[in-house]
Amino acid sequence: MAKYFNTTGPCFPRLHYMLPPKDRLIGASLDRYIRDELYWVLHAPRQTGKTTFLHSWMHEINAGTEAVACYVTLETCQEVIEVERAMPTMVDAVRQWAKRFELPVPGHPSDVAAESMLSAVLTEWAEMTAPRKLIVFFDEVDVVAGPAMVSFLRQLRGGFAGRGAGSFPVSVALVGMRDLRNYLVSSKDGSLLNPGSPFNIKEDSVTLTNFSREDITALTSQHTGENGQVFTPEALDRIFACSSGQPWLVNALAKECVLRIVPEAGTAVRADHVDQAKERLIASRATHIDSLSVRLREPRIRKIIQPILTGASDPTMADGDDFTFCLDLGIVAFDEQGTPGIANAIYREVFARDLSYGMQVAVPPPEFRWQQEDGSLDMEALMDEFQKFWAWNSEIWEEKADYTEAFPHLLLMAFLQRVINGGGTVDREYAAGRGRMDLLLRFGGGINLVEIKLVHLRMGREATRDQGLEQVDRYADRTSPHTCHLVIFDRRPDQRTVPWEERLGRETCTTPSGRAVEVVWC
């Protein structure tokens, strides 16, 4: 049976192209966890290889004679906070997974209090596997919440001191998106429930890295070895640039290329094929991408994403749990300079499109001239029409916006996407602290740069414009656009009462390097 790039659940060697996930573990001492009988945490974003690793290591352990390992997912406990309901559900999960992997199956105690039920089952299970040590991998731990989480951690801690072959699991891995320190559990009145400090039984917190450029080469080489189809070096570079090595995205891009875009084994996969795959992937709203997009409206997510969209410098953004939560979800990441931004180019594109989609649908189809005779964009006409649209609609539309600070950026993107939708592409660059958002419009053979800035309260209009012109130079040096536009929104409170004919304006300026830029005031 031919193998394939997997995008649905854990990978299996007989079915899928895959790399040993163990090689991507950061901070793990796997042999020591068994030898020294330690409890530990594995946390990483969804679909990065956690379950694949757990299944692989479980089978490796069970092939020996020293220990018995079992994978158990607690996903059936999601949103079940009552101890009386959660503990029987956990026990059922233990029994079901033990049966699935043909391991000894413990009973389901009916005369034990819920607060001790899991502990009793784990004790019985350890007795059944003796003299081999029992190791348990609890996956999806972070779906457990409230009093159920407190009880779960307390029962593990209660058995920890007496762990050993025939007594209690000698090693337990708590696996999920979040580190154990971030399992915040509160009572209904909002007060923190202290589970008795679970940290005193946790040895390590381990995570999984993304694929490196070399990993992507090794993964796609398996496909080449099987059917002869090659990925050009430029295609591999493009996969890495689009995904930043996120495992699901890497597999999805490769799969889209070889299954739908270039199914002929004799045709090499090129960079432009990867670009097509990226667009199809974004348009398909795959579950992996959609599950992240729907969270953008959550207040704790918006608090982090909004300054990234606008390029604001917020010294408090990385403080507290909200930023860590976004890191754990895999939504944001630090770049090579340590600046927080969206985790990869595909997410960056998806999030911007998703947040502006409602506006895009509401923007009427263009009835004005927006193309040159050669098929390229008429940017002067586009900017004229956008200024009119901004004057007529911005104040009303802003009242309904979730991302009020990023509203100008999102509305301009929606307007431009509505015009060129399906006929070109919009590349977006934005990150916290950059002070702007950069758009690169590719349409009809033309490349048009649009930089978006907000007038800084302390800088004023001229200083904001001059800074923007310098920034246009740096971006244009990398992209070689045919036209450059700097769109500046003046949203200072004192401007709200200024007549629109005074707030709107256009001027042609020159960057420090001598490049002509049309400045559009809104």
C-alpha cells in the first residue's frame, strides 16, 4: 500500500510518511523517566505530533520486558467539571484504552468515592501488570477543568509517594497544549482552587519543536523514494516559509501538491505549486485552521492579536497568562529577533482574512474603474474610492467591530480583497512593535506595495509620515514593487470633529532613497 502525507490524526509507519517525533522533543529524558520513576509534562500546540510520539513510545516500551505503557485520552471529560461525573468517565477511558491495546483491564469500582476512584483503579491496574512497571500517558489533560482537575491532580499526587511495580504507576505523562503551571482551576465564585501544589510531583516540562528545513527535506524525500516525484529546493523553501515548519501545515501543503495540483509522478513540485496549495488550503477552511480562527473573537486572544495586527508596541502584552495561552495554542511565536508575531505565514494570512471577511462581504462590488488597460490595478482609482468609502462608512462600521484598534487595517484589507478577490493575491506582513502593516498586492502582472500606519499620539502627522516613508524603503528593497502607497489613518480623538474634507488628503512624497510614494490620508 502506497504511503501518503497525513493530515488526520496520529501518524503510523505503515500508512504515512513520517519522521521520528522523539527527535523533536526538547528537554526530555525518556529513559530516566522510567528508570527513576518520574512524572512529567508534555505540552505543544495541536497537531504537532504529540499523539504520534506517545503511540510510538508506548509500542517501543511494550516491546520490552521491564514496563507496560498505555496511552489514555481524557477528551471525553471536556467541560465535565463535577468530580462525581468526571472520575467515572476517566475510569471508563482507562479501561477502554487498556482493552484497545490488549493490556490488562482493571475493574470499575462501584463502592469507592469519586474522590478516590481513579487512584483505586490505577492501583489495581499496577497490580495486574506486575512485575512489570506501569506507565500511563494521559493525553488531552487540559480539557479537564475546575474541581475535576483538582481531584485528578490530587489522586495522582496521593499515589506518587507509593509508586512502584505492583503498587501505582511509576511514571505518568500529562499531555496537552498547556504546561501544568497553566492549568488554572477556579470555583464557581472565581476563587482559585489549590490542588495542593501539583508541582512537587512534576520532574520536567517538555515540548515538541516544529519541523526544520532539513526535516521537510527528509519527509518529502520519502515520497520521492516511493514514486520518484521530486520537490525542487525552491518548493521546499516555500513550504518552510509558508508553514514555519508546523507539522500539520507541512503535510497539508505537500499532500495538496502531490494529490491535486501535481498528481503526475514525473512532474516536479515547484514553488508556484506550493503557492497554489497554500491558497487552496486557506480557501478550504480545513478544520485545523478553522479551529484556530474561531478563537480570534475570544477577549483573551483579541488582547494579544490586535497589537500584532497594528504593529503596536505594548510592553504589557507578554505579561500574564493570555500571551502564554496564545503561545501554547500555537497562534503566536517569537521571530528570530525575539519579536512576537503570528506563528507562520499561513496563519497570518488566514487570521487577517477571517477578521476582515464580514467587512469584505459587506463592501459593494466595484462599479468604478480599478484596472489599467494592461490589466494591472489602477491604484490611484482604488485609493480615491477607498477614501470615499472610509468617509461614508467607517464611523458606523467601527461601532460593530470586534477589533476596534485594528479596524482601519481590516477595513482597507477587506476593500482591496473585495476588488481583487480570485484574480490576484495579497501578501501581508505584520508583527508587534513594527509600527505598521505591509500589504503586497499582486494582480495582472503588477506588484503594488501598500503600507498602513496610524498617526502616533506623540509623533503627530508629519513625523508619522516620515517614519512611514523610511519603512516603505526597507520593505520595497525586498519586494521591488511597481507602485508604493502609504495609507495613514489619523484617529486621534481631536480629529473626530474635523470635517472630512480636511481629514482626507493625498500627497506625493519621496523616500530617503528617492523612491516615489503616494501618501493617502484617512
